[in-house]
Amino acid sequence: FCKDAAKAVSTAEEFQPTVILQDLVMPDIDGLDLVSQFRTHPKTEKIPVIMLSANEEAATKAQLLEAGANDYLIKLPHQIELIPRIRVHSEAYKRLLERDAAFGALERSLADLTREREKSERLLRNILPDTIAERLKNNVSTIAETYSSVSVLFADLCGFTTFSERVDASQLVDLLDDIFSAFDHLANAYGVEKIKTIGDCYMVVAGVPDRSSIHAQQIANFALDAQELLGEYSRKSGRDILMRTGIHTGTVVAGIVGTSKFAYDLWGDVVNIASRMESTSEPGLIQVSEAVHVRLQDDYHFRSRGEIQIKGKKDPMHTWYLTGRDSKALPDQELDDVEGGC
């Protein structure tokens, strides 16, 4: 029993009863005000309150119920009536607590599910283009399309196998992460799509999955700036790292392979020739096919390499080294976007 209002509120907050019995007439506070206090404290706002009073006026009962009381008894009530009233309100309150706990658990589960879904979506978008990830989420069973005009680039860090034998694993991974993260930033700036990394090889495409009429320019700008970024990184790190790069343009098929570990990949002769352009290039240079040269010769600088034999091709191919670009090859708005480095 609590003889004053402050004690009643603090005791109820501390012990969390399932029912509160309260007199209407209190020594230091009106009973209506105390009910209101119970209803304004978070720890007592839902605890049932049974009022006891000698006043049987309907108006008084109405005021108490409006203030938040759950029941009203004329005192002193007989235990035959009091005990069932307490039991009914107590059990109802316990069910309310169980419901609130269940709702709370459900809300937490939904929040956890939302976080996991967002995490899964981020992971999905890290390995797949946004438009492809969205189609996969919408249960598109087969994702495969032909792109008639795209540009594919392969870039390979020269002598990396030998280098990897001289450093520990963490240094090797850190170095690749620095370089490829800078390339990722560059790819985003120019709107080209990274397809994959294979060891120390980096593969990107322009014109897939978002078709583009300037895919050759996008990939050329990426290639030139990637070489510049790598040169800057080499100077800063004191490591002599060079990169061979190859580019070809043409038609590819792009789509999703795998059921549990998804991969977005490209197929076609363009991919094979771009890879050969890289493997037959020289360290620090960007070798491109005649098809790329024809598209870009008005706005970019080239040096003819002449004819070389490409594996899988009967006749030699005339190839070029991409060496630079005119200022008009890089729009002003893109200049502002291409920042950062290794």
C-alpha cells in the first residue's frame, strides 16, 4: 500500500504490477490526477487501474473512466466481487503485454529482414549492373541479350605473377584493391560496366547493359585515364607497375550465368579479340583494333603498329596504339567527374 501519490507512481514503475487498486480520495492529490499521472508515464500507462470510492454518482464514475480508470468499485467491495475483477483485468493486461511483445518481436524481425534484404540488394548490385539486378529481383528467368555495337576492354598488370611471389598475401591484396578500386571509380565516371576481374586482369565494357552510341569514346577515355592513374600510383608507391591494355568493338551476347552464384558475362568474337589485343600489346600501351581506330580517329591520337598475327585468326590484323585524345573527346561535364586516384 502506498500512502502518497509520488510513492504510488514510483512503486508502480519499479514493480510493474498487473493491476493497480486506487482510492478516489487521496491525502495529497485528487484521485483523478493520480490516474492521469499513471497514464502519462510510459511504464504505467497501460496497467489497469481499479478505482475504489464511496461515491456512487454516475458523473464521478464517468470522470474516472475518462481520466483512464479501467473499473470502478464501491468500497469496501466484498472479496467475492473484488477478486474476479482483479483477475479479469490482470489476465487482460498480461494478454496485452504478450501481444505487445509479439508485435515488438515481429517489428524487430521485419527490421532485421529489411536490413538483410537491403544488404542482399547491395551485394547483388555490387556484382551485377543495376538494370540486370532489378530484372533478376523481378524473377526474370532468362537474362540474355545481343548487343550489336559495344566496346570491350581488357587490362592486365605486367609481371604481376613474379611480383606476387615477392610479397605477402595482405600486401598483394591491398595493392590490387587500391588499383582496381580506382578503376571502379573511373568506370562509374565514364559509364562503363566492370564485368569481372580475373587475378590481375580487369575487364570492362561500354554499351552494355545500357546501350550507347558513344561506347568507343567511353572505353577509350577510361583506358587513357586508367593508364594515367596507374602511372601516378607507381610514382607514389615506388613500385614499377605497368599495364597492357587491349580494346575491340563489335557485337556481343550478354547475360546471366549460374543459379546460386550469379555472374554477368559477355560472349562473342569481340571478347576474344579484345583479349588478344591485350595479350599482344606492349607494357604501358593500349592496343586497339582497326574497328576501334575507324570510330575514333577524328578525335583521338593513334600510332600504327602494323599487322600482327592474332591467335585464332587466319589473316593478320592491322592494329593501332591509342596514345591520346583531343580536348573535344572529353566533354567538360565529364572532366569534373573524373577525379580520384589509387
